[in-house]
Amino acid sequence: MRPHAPSRLQTQRLRTIMPMRQVILITTGGTIEKTYDEQSGTLDNRRSIVRRMLRRLRLEDTAVSTIELLSKDSLDMTDDDRARVLETVAAQAGRKPPAGIVILHGTDTLAQTGQLLYTGLQHLTVPVILTGAMRPYEMTRSDALQNLTEALLAASILPAGVYCVGHGRALAFPGVHKDRVRGTFVRGE
């Protein structure tokens, strides 16, 4: 015998017991959001494609609010750009606190931004998750959707702090850096 789907009233009661988790997603660009331009033959950050990625996910009891802050390769990010990321995270964490904050970021300087957030956000009450991809979402064998999914889950379950999440791991700052040979993030000095 097949179980019955919950009625609308049952679903509303469940939502009262288990409220919707609110996750803030801040996009800055990076490889994860690069798109291919057929005319120029280049991969560039032209606009955020995070909504396309989110449509591929089934997110039960999770509401994602997106802030398109930047659309840059992280190698092109300036100190002023990083200050904008810090200010935006501080402002979002200070409001009715979300379950967590996720930042899509280029992997080349993700650790630099993570360290700034770690030192600049002393009294965090929510987890702040940085993630990116070694291959753009649009390419085959991309790690983009996996890392985004892991980051959204981590934002709901990790304690307050600053983390790099991807490739099945959550690494707390400080001491996170990119291992270019392995193509992932690791802990260590």
C-alpha cells in the first residue's frame, strides 16, 4: 500500500513545527559562474547564473535569498571588493539572523576573503560559508553544483564561524588554502 502525500493542512502544520530555513546567498563571480561566449571563445563572468543552478536543486524547507554583489574573477577582486563582501555579510548576519550565509567566490583568492571575514567578523551568530568551483558550472565534470549543494546544507547545520565548503569537506578558518596540485582546499599553514 502506498503512503498518502500530506494534505495542505498537514504541510502547514509541519511548517509551523519546522519553520523554513532562510539562507542568504551572495554571489561574487568566480569560475563557478563563468559562462562561455561563442563569439569570443572565452569564459568570463558576465552575469550571475546562480538562479539556474538553484533551479536544479530540491531544497526542502529552505528559502534562498540571493544578493548579486559582484561578477568578477577572484584574481580581479580588489581590497575594496573584499571590503564590500565583509560589509554585506556583516549587514546580513545582523538582521533577523538567517540560518546561514553562503558566498559564491572564485577559488584563486577565496582563502584571502575567508581570512578577512574571519578576522573582521568577531561576533558571528551564524555560519558563513565560502564555496566555488574548479570548473565552471557550464562545463562537463564541474564540481559547481556539488559544492553549492554542500554549502547550502552546511549553512544550515554548522555552528557560527567562517568556513570553506566543497568536495565533501567543511574547513574552518583560519588556515585554509587552495592546493593547486590537488585542485581542492586544505587546512594548514
